[in-house]
Amino acid sequence: MSLPAVRMADLRAALEAAGAPPRRRHGQHFLQDANLLAAIVRDAEVTPQDTVLEIGPGPGLLTRELLATGARVLAVEIDTRVRQVAGALIEPELAERLQWIEADALAGSRELSPELLAVLPRCTRVVANLPYNIAVTLVVNLLREPTAPERLVVMVQREVGERLLAGPGSKAYGSLSVITGLLATGRILRRVPPTAFWPPPKVQSVVVGLDRRADRPSEPELKELDAFLAGAFHSRRKIMLNSLAGHAGCTASEVARRLGLDENSEKRRAEACLPVQLFRLAHAWAITAPSGLNRS
């Protein structure tokens, strides 16, 4: 379906009149490049059979493009005034396939909200220009959540995209890269300049495509990994045995014994290890935790 163009001057005026300009505390930078909006929908390979979850739709420009494919859209928006402007913008024939969820996407700072969890099983795709201040938390939780869709196409800050997809040996490689690598395969689909947004952010952006792995670890295994990575990357300049020892309050010899490694020859830093290697070490670390103590 071909969409009529939206005059950005009219949209900005409507948002200002509603008292709903982009809010920094919500991480709002509204994507305004029409060609890019259409390209993101193509990247996500949205079809009429899909139900798309969009988090932080803002004034609904990406929402319109998603609806134009014939798909259904579940849009989670925290700002009532922005939602009202978007509701007036989206054509009635498209709005028939749109459901608004007026809620925060997160419960607190670390978990998906009950409102978001309730709709996840109905969704086949996540396509969103994510609020930058909560993007990492949203992506990681969506990748970990069993009922989440198998494909995510999201706009994030460039540095976040690089950390999500970094490989061993790179400066960006860390705990986030390891967890993402075990949960999904991904790539950067597009690089986006600040001028594509209103207002322009001070950072570069990227569109990232993530497909969840069928063999991804279970949540108990991921909790073991979380605890291990906190120590493994605790002191990046140190070899992994020493970093873990400093974090756990024990000796490098004790760490080597628990991991089944040779203290004298094991000189690797965590940033040199593949995600699957760190995953195996995390399990060894967990099962050898001292009896009666919290696993560190």
C-alpha cells in the first residue's frame, strides 16, 4: 500500500500543540526519514501474516509503514499525548489493525513490564526505533524471554550495536556481546546519521537485525553465565584467572582448580574467549561453588 507523505512541519506543530515534543527523559528521537522508514520495514521482511511489536512508536511514522504491509501492529507507548497525535496521523483503514498498549515497556530498570509480557506470545516480529536510554535492557530481555518473537529489527545507538555484535579480541567485546552471541545471530543492517531524526541525537545510530538461536541457553544457564561474566570481565587488563580471583575474593590457584585450567599456562583474558568457551567455563564455575555460599 502506498502511503501519502506526512508533512514534517505539520507533525511537529501537532506535537508541540499537544504538549508532546520529544522528551529526553524518555530517550525520544523521532525517526523522520521516509525512505529509511520504508527500508527498515523491508529489512524486517514484514508480511500480512505478521503481528509486529513496536516499542516506543512515538508519532507513528514507522507504525504507518508497518501497517501498510497488511500486518497487525501492537504498539507500546508510554506517552499518552504522543499516542494521541499518532492516532490522529494514522489513516482509519490502517488503524483497524493497530492496537495501542499505553504502558512502560519495562518494570523498574531491568525487567520487561507485565503489559509487554502479556502481548509477546501474539507477536511474530519486533520492529522498533528503541528509546536509547533503555535499548540495551530491552534487547537483552527480549532475547532471553522464551515467548518473545524470533526476529528483532531495532534501531539503537551505534556503540550499542557494536557492543551487541562484537567478536572476541575487539575493544567493544564484553558481557553484552557474549550473551547476545549465545542467544542470537545478528548483523548491522544500516548506519543512520543524526539528521534522520527529530531532534537529531548527538550520536550515530544503526539498525540491527537479530535472529534468536534455536539452541540458545536456558534461563538458569544464563544466570550462571551472568555471575561468571561479572568476574571474568571485572578487570579487563588482567588475565581471566586473576580477574575472577579479585572479584570472588580468592586466589588464582583456586579459580584455576574450579575451572579445570592450568594456572601456569592459562594466560588468556576474557575478551579473547569465544562466547561458547565462556559459557562452558561459567557452568564449571557454578557447579564448583563452595557449599553454602552464593555463587559469585
